[in-house]
Amino acid sequence: MPRVNVTAPSAGATLLDALLPAYDHRTMHGRAVDAPVARVAAAIRETSLDDAHVARVLMGVRTLGRSLRRRSGPIAEFGDGEAGFLRIDESPTEIVVGFVGRPWPGGGMVDGVDDALAWRAFEPVDAVRVAMSIRCGTATYGTLLVTETRIQTGPLARRAFARYWSIVRPGSDLVRGSLLRAVSRTAERAA
């Protein structure tokens, strides 16, 4: 699959546009929320991963049960290191977490990528670099809540990742939908 380059207008630019403008794979999910942007942005930071039931279970599978043995924190802390994700950047309406490694069986984390600066500097050769954003913006019906994931694959990782992604992507889509539903419920209850 050819690499996609995205150039967004400055009014609609996201943190992802700056962090990972070139990528090989992308997923986007959105949900209309009947609450003001400020409330949805707060809900992104407040909603517990425990409230995203499907996401919690599937993350438990990914971490071989380790993440299920402890009380989870807010979705905004998705980058807690347990699942290999790091907090990369944030704005008032967007949070981006990232991952570097070989998520397929027999792969694993890349040593030394343990903060946002290292994530930004990493050039994947035999691994992938992933950025996942959860953000919100004004819409005529209230607020649009979006999660977008971009994946940059190194040249030596493309084949292994393509096999892995063909199996994992449906579950990944379920996780993203579960996160959006949980944030939406929190925002709408408070609105």
C-alpha cells in the first residue's frame, strides 16, 4: 500500500497532521455527541477506561490479562505504558498517544522509546510507529467526537504488520467504537 501524505488546511489541522503526516494505514471513527465541545473535551480526560467495556476487555486480551488486574484510569491515560502506549501530545480538544514496536506475535516493544521525544525521533525500519488521536470539534448538531489512528510501517515490517493488521483490525475498530461511546455517555450525562 502506498504511503499517504496528508496536508490539511490550518483551520482543520490536527496534532496528528504534525506528528505523523506520512503513514501506511489509517482508521477513523466518529460519533455525534449532544454536548458542547468544552464538555466533550473534558469527558475525553475524565472518562474511565472501565466505562469503555469492550475496549477494556480487548485491551485485557492484548496485555494477556495484566490490564484487567488493576483499576484503570481515564481514557486520556490510555498511554500508561501497560499496553505499550505513551502520551505524545495534547491540545485543549485533542489527545494523542503513540506506540513503537512489533505488535505481532513474537514481536514486542522497541527498547529506548519511552517518552514523546523518543517516539517523535524514531524511524521505523523493522517495526511500526502508531499514533492514535481522540479529539472533538464543533458540528451543527453539537460536537463531533473522533478517534483516528495512523500507522507508519518500516520497510522490513510491512509484510508482518499486514498479516497482523488483517486479523487485528476488526478488534481495533471495536476498541475505538467503545472509547467513543464511553466518552459520549460521560459528556451527555454532564451536559
